[in-house]
Amino acid sequence: MSSEQDEESQSQPQSHGQGEGRSIRCLVAKVGLDGHDRGAHVISRAFRDAGFEVIYSGLHKAPDEIVQAAVQEDVDVLGISILSGAHDTLVPKIMSGLEEYGAREDTLVLVGGVIPEEDRPELKEEGVAAIFGPGTSIEETIEFVRENAPER
Amino acid sequence: MNADDQDLLDALLEGHHRALARIISKIENRAPGYRDLVSELYAHTGNADVIGITGSPGAGKSTLVDKLAETYRERGETVGIIAIDPSSPFTGGAVLGDRIRMASTIGDMDVFVRSMSARGTLGGLSTATADAVKAMDAFGKDKIIIETVGAGQNEVDIVRTADTVAVLVPPGSGDSVQTLKAGILEIADVFVVNKADRDGADRTVQELQEMLHIGADVGFGGSGHHGADAMAGTDGDSTDDTDTETDSNDLDDWMPPIVETVATKGTGVDTFIDELAAHKSFLVDSGTHAKKVRQRYAEEIRTLLREDINALLEDELESAGGVDELAEAVRMGETNPYAIADDVLTPVEDCLSEADIEAVQAEFDS
């Protein structure tokens, strides 16, 4: 083991976040009527292991509830998992809710799940930073969050 | 304080939720300038009732807090909740899951739920919690609930930032009641036997009662006979010194009630709220509240000083090349940690003779 690695393994937990005392906060949200949360669980656990603070919303939340949680928890990252196909109605509602509280600009919004290619530009236009479909590696998602979590 | 922070503070005082959320983040992150912010908050605090709720994992804390919040809302009071979950000692990451259980009031912005993780800071969580409570207090919340797993000293320190502490004891923890004795049960102002519809609830209540009575008899965490005698005595005399007499016994006069609840159904929540209110009135009427608040601030001052001095030394160590070299010297048998600590601290001790604490005190004596 090189001395560099040695140092890394002994560093304080918070150094995995951004700077001193700073930790990336994420809300992993299940919105709407779809009841499949395996993926949300896996991503929550992976984020935790990456050193993030993860708040999981639980199943069947309304867009308003997600907005409330995102605002109150002041999360850096909002990951929305949708497998029901209702993304084109639910995501805009969440985005305008964030707007209402002035939280839209500096929240990194990600969507995960089954999103057809032709729907993606519209979501991106709504302000979604990235869409992770089936088969995305967890490392890729974590890397994206690390690089794009808002500095504030 | 810079202009952005001033705007944030103004927005919080005007009741903007996002500003409250943002300020709590600053407190948690110890972002630059957070001290000035918190200092400004003090002038606006002191109106909220702060309730601490603790107990073993799975005791039903979050569910009970949810029902508590719902009931307070029905009574027209606003609620702030700080839910603390552990963080990984290895990665610092955390899954904060208390929010899921708080579904009764979801969609109601007047219940402000904030999840916090124990970020592994040096005793810093209790400071961060206390500061977050101040932010919610200044925001205008009527009731602030701190919820944390009752696992160790750290958690005990956290709930101590509350006026009233409720400890949840689930049925069937007969054996663990014994092990808990010299810790978390001592800080309870109210006991809650949650899941009271389960087998063994009566037994748990009985064991708690026994513990309290034994405690009263030997004067530990005392109350019961002792308190009752003192009260009877003061009733008899109508002399002037009765006030001071009761003052010295105040802490002994509260006998923690035991409330049975079924949080999932909301059973017993009203009784629980009544007991919390009764404890608050006791605190105020007996003058214990002022004493408690004073103790709390004393602890805050101590913690701040400890953290600040520690930070100063850390910076000094860092600029001198870090602690690693020194640690290596100890490993090689060249020196030992005590000698190093002495060397580092000698100049600090010299400076202390110049620290004029009396002048600071004199400023407020008039």
C-alpha cells in the first residue's frame, strides 16, 4: 500500500463529502403510484456507502410531498425514481413546486427508471440534469453526483 | 455578518421555509459565518417548548413523534422536528429514515421535519442540534421535538437540549431495563411504554414503577417520599424562607409519570401530551426552568470553548506539519503523547494568564 492510500484510509469521514463538515445530502424519492422500490433501495444504500446523507421518501408520495421534503431537508440532490410511465406529469409538478420555494436553481434533479428516449428532451427542458435508465452502473451515478452536486 | 446571511436571517424571521432549511444546513456544515447567524438568532428565541424523545431502535419513536405532531397541529400549534439518525463511522454516509414514519402531517408545511446525521464531529452534534432548535424557535415554531436513538452519551447530551425528555420503553425490555438503568432512564421526565397492546406491557410498566420507587427510597433521581415530605412541611410553615426551601428541593419534586401508548393507533397520545404539558408547568412554577436553561447555556459555553480551543490547536498542528510526524516519533519510542501534549500546551498556558475572563463577566454584572 502506498503512503498516499494510507492517508486516504485514515482520513476523517467528512472528507468524503465536500470540504470540511460538508456532506452531500440526497433525497431519493418515489413518486406516484408505482410500487417498485427495489432500485430506490439499492441507490440509497450505494449513496450511503459513497458517504452521502440519504433521505428516502418511502413509496407512493405526491409531488407536493416530495417538494416539501426536498425544501425542508435542504438537499443538494433530488433523485426521482419513476417506473410507472407517469414521469411527464409528475416531474413537471415537482419542478414547479421547487420553483415556488426558490429551490429549483440549486437542486440537482436526477430521474431514474424507465423513461423512453423520446420523452427525455422534454424532462431535460424541465430542468432535470440527468436521466439514468436501466443498466446504468451505480459508479456512474455516484460520479455524476460528486461532480455536479451544487456548490453553495 | 455578510449581506447574504442577513437576507437569509430576515427571510427566516419572515417565515420562509427555505431560509430556515438553509440556515440549518449552514449550522450543520459549520459554514463560514454560521456563528454570526446563530448569535443573531438568540434574540428571537425562548418561545418554543422543546421536547426530547429517545429510546431503543424500533421502540416507535418516529411513529409517536408523528402522532404527537398531528395532535399539536389539530390544536393549532406549529411543530418543528429534528430527527437524528446515526451515520456510518467508515464512510460518513447515512440513510435517514425517520421521515418515512411521519406521514400523518405530510403536505402540511407547518410541520417542519429535518433529518440530521451524527456526522462524527467531536461532540459537535449536540451543539448543532441546539443551534438548529434555536433556528426553529426563532422561526416561530410552538413545539420543537428532537428525536434520537438512545444509544450512548452523545445522545444523552442531545436530548438534554430539551426542556422535557420522554424515554420510550417498549414491552419486553425487562432485561434491558436493568442495563439501561445507569443511563438513559435517569434522564426521563416522562416514561412512555409504547406498543402497550403487546404482551408484557403491564410488566414493563410495573418494573418501571418499581425502579422509580426504589430510586425515591434511596434518594436517587429522587422524588416520592422525600418530595412529599418537603411539600407537607412547607404547607405547615408560613414562614418567609419556604421559597428558598422548595428551591433547593425542586429537582427532586418531579416524579416521572409512566404513559402507555399505542403510537400506530394514536392511543394514549393525548395523555402523553398532557403529561408533557404538566412537566413544563412544573418547570416554570417551581423555578426549575430557569435553572435548567442556565445549566444548558453553561454547557453550551463550555462546549464552544472546548471546540474552539481544539480547533485552534488543530490548525497549529496542521501548519506545523500535522500530527502524523509526532505520532511516528511516538511509534519509534522517541517520545510519548503526554510529553508532546505538554510541549504544545505550555505556550497556551502562558497565554491564559493574559485571558481576562473577569472582564467579560464584569461586563454583564451591572
